[in-house]
Amino acid sequence: MIRKVLENLLASASLPDAHGSAELLLSRYHTLDGVFCADASDLTDLVGERGAMLIKLTAATVCRRAEDNLVSGTRYNEVEMREHLIGFFCGSAIELLYLISLDESDEIISIDLIGEGTVNSAGVTPRRLLDAAVRNRAKSVIIAHNHPAGRATPSSEDMAFTDTAEKLLCEIGIRLRAHYIVAGNQCRRID
């Protein structure tokens, strides 16, 4: 099924050997998410500029659709939130950190991209989180970031960041409801 999706996508870019290119991509990246997260220059080497551009555009569209499906004024349970967050990071080859601000009823007020970084760091200070949470008049927040080249396992830096953010938010009367890490189709809550 995934091979056919890739094959059709590459055929629409007028690649002469869409089947072979789809096989090559899957043998190298193993999953559709792996292909979407691949570096654009690596994709260009494998399937040409048009194929790489179409793959990255498709990944960005999937990610944007996931953002659009998480609706302000709505309350989501744990399972629903995890499903939405997985889509947020689809195709991202760099680490991103989002802040989801919630009102007193745990309904979404705002979704803010707080930081963009490298393959293994988003380079965000807790101050940036606090500024956005205060600006949004949040009563509680959810933090979510991805591990594009890894697993949904928190690093010692992730744990320290969560502890610091939770303490600072608490000092100004905002509760950290959850911090999630997303890697591919995995979404794990830091406890």
C-alpha cells in the first residue's frame, strides 16, 4: 500500500521509473514518514528535484492538515491529542516545539510554534514558553516536540526542560498539563 502511494506520487512528478524510485525510497527510509522526514538534498539525489519537491510539499500539506484539525475552542482527550500531535510533525526533518494553550475548561485557545532547531535540538528557552502562555492568557498548557531522527524516548535534556518549564509556569499560575514527544507514529508523554 505505502509503495503504491509513493509510486503514484512520483508518477505525478513524471518520473520515468516511479516504481523503482518508490522501491529505492522504501528500502532506504522504510516508512512513508521516513521518506517525508528525509533531507531534501538526499531526496533530490535519489528521485530528482521534482520528485523531492513533491514529496516535501506533500509532507507539509499533511502536517498543515493536522494543525487545521486541532480546533480552537475544543477539548481533546489524551488519545485524540496524541493522534493529532503525530500529524503535526509529519515530514519534519528538524526538531520543532509547539505550545498548546488551554483555557479553564481545557479547551484550546492557541497553538504556537515556539521553536525550530536542528535534527536533535529545538533550542527553546522556557522564557519563550512563558511569554506565549501569558500572551494567550492560558490557564494550562501542553508542550509537544518531536525527535525526527530518533524514538519517542525523553532525553535527560527533555526531562530537565519539562521540570524547569513546569516550575516556572506554576509560579505564574499556569499548569503544565502534559509534555509529549513525537517520533514517527509514536507519541509519548513525559511523566
